Amino acid sequence: METPDLHEEPSPRPTETVPDEELAYRLRQQRLLADFGYFALAARTSDTLLQEATRVAALGLNVRLSKVLEHRGGGAGFVVVAGVGWHAGVVGNATVGDDLESPAGYAFHSAKAVISNHLANEQRFRTPSLLVEHGVTRAINVIIQTEETRYGVLEVDTPSEGRFDEHDVAFLEGLAGLLGVAIQRDRREQELRVSETALKAAVAFQEVLTQEVSHRVKNSLSIVAGLLSMQARTSANVEVSNALRAAGRRVGTIAAVHDRLWRNNQSRSVDLKEFLSGLTDQLEASASGSIVDCQSISLEVSTEQAVTLGLLVNELVTNAIKYAYGEDGGRVAVELSSDESSALRLSVRDFGKGLPVDFDAATSGGLGLKLIRSLSVQLGGRATWRSGEPGTVYELEFDPVPAEVTTNLGRPR
């Protein structure tokens, strides 16, 4: 289909046409509407969309001048935001009144199309100065309506003789309807982009706050652990001193988790290999003469589960060092593995004295063993104790809890 030169006034459509010519003219308008619909679906900027709408409007009515008037309100009237055929500087700058005495204003406020086939003799409206400057004698104005508001007016103008009719209005209203839908879509996409940007900013701010809180919690727990250790050193009662040291180690374990969260910029997950390696190194350093080996798979789990697991390993290793060996210390092996079903298996083994003959995992022991039983339950597993020949082996199978799963005492919700 040939595209006429929009800078030259096309020959006016005859007032009276034979049926075949009229049919071809209307079919051409329908093709233009269909093509614009496809264009509107693909358009990515509102400026491009508005400009194409004015081009199609001019082509469809065989005129040279067309424009989109955006209503600004507040007494500002309309602004010409897109157009074809106008003098330089008009698009983006020229304004038109929005009162009822102007064709565009009447169409906008009444939501009715306005045809003016003889502007010079028009008694209903005044002719805007912009149209006078371009020698316009005929015009059509139709409203551009979005789902939420009235956007403005789509207008075609021409200085040529001829006559616009209701079929031309139907074409222009169809074009304005498609334009309104496309404008609404563009606005929603812009709102979504703004909301997405705001959400990302909020998430980033929340992460910074989480890191700061984790850092402060770690520092506070480290102070508490230090105070407990100091009290343990100054206490004359051996049992009290040992209890304070054990409490200090437990607090230190929780502090170690927060330290890794702060340093690794993580708030909801912990890598078990890195975490357990750091924890066992710390336990080895605090237990003079003992060696703590650690073998672990690399797996991200929820922070809550990592804390529980860390406390459990802390209790098992300190208990093994305390009861399996004498003052010279010994070796403790910590292993975390995964089976084919993706379940985790924790094994803590010493090579010392072995279990007492009357040992009962459900009832034996003091605070340390009670904590071990409680933490095992929190992890959702069932613990077993057996002889390592030599030494003792503790084993626990449990399911990992990934970071994105909200947990309740270590169990998926």
C-alpha cells in the first residue's frame, strides 16, 4: 500500500463517490486500524505510540494535519504532544483551550465527537488560532479515553474542501479507542516499574538493616560469652566454673552464626561446610591438646536450622572431649553427609573410653545430654548412640530446611 506524502495536501476525497470507491476507502481505514492495533501491542514508548496514531489518522482520512491533544487540567488546557503536518515547534509546545467554546474542549467535556465541516461559518465554536495559522477549514475531534481517565483528544484537520461524515468519525473513534487502551497499558507498565524500583530499594534497605542487627547481636553475644568466661576463671567452685564455661561456649556458638551472616551478607541461609568448619576450628582452639576433624558437604540451609545444628555439634564435641579423654585430650571426628534421599546424616565420634555400661540415651546425663536430646528433636531427627570400638559414635538423620522455607523449630511448615 502506497503511503502518500504527508507534507503535500492529498487530493480531497470526492463528496459523492461510486460504491466501489467508497468501499475501498472504508476497507483501507479498517486495514489501518488493524495495523495500528498490532503496532500498539509492540510499541515500547508512549511518544512513538502517539506519533504513529497521528500518522494513521491523517492517512485514514486522507488529510495532511493530525494531532493528539493531552489534557493537562488546572487551567493549562491541552498541549499538542504529537502530530503530523504542523509547522516546526508546534508539537510539544503549542497549547489549545479546553473550554466548551473550542471544538476540542467540547469533545473532551461532553465525550462526544465533534465534526466541523465549515469552520469559517461555525456558530457553535470559535476557531483556535493554531488552526487559523494553518488555514484549516474542516476538523474532527474525538475523545481519547483510558480505563481510568480521559486522556485528551485526537484531532484531524485540513484546509481542503470536502466533507467528513459519521463513517470518518467511526474510524477516528476506533483509532482513539485503541490508543486509549495502549496508553493505559503504558501507564500501568510505568507504575509497575516504579513499584518494582521502590520494592528493590526497600529490600536492599531491609538487607542492610538485617546485617546491622546481626552484627550487633553478634557483638552483644560475644560480650556475654566473655563475661561468662571471666566469671568461670574467677569462681572458686569447680562445678560453677565448668558450668559457666559451658554456657559461654554455647553463647559463642550462636555468636559465630551471626558473625558469618554479617560477614557473608546473608540473613536467611548458611553454608553448612563453611559454618561447621569454622565452629570446629573454634572448638579445637578452646580445647587444649584435642583435635577436632570436620568433614561436611556444602549445602545452604536456613539460618534457624544452622543455629540448632551448631549448638548440637558444640554440645557433642565438648562432651566428647570432657568425658572420653583425660587431661591430655584426644581426637573427635565430626562428619555431615547426605544420602540418596537427600536426608542429612550427622556423625560425631570420639576414640576414647566409650559409653558407660548403664548409659541410657533417654535419661542419662546432666544438662549437656538434655540439651543434646532437645536439639536433636528440634532438628526433626532421631538420634542413636553406639559403640565405636573404641570410643562412642553419635548419629542423627534429619531433613535439610532450605532458606526459602519458613521453619518452626527446624521443621518445614
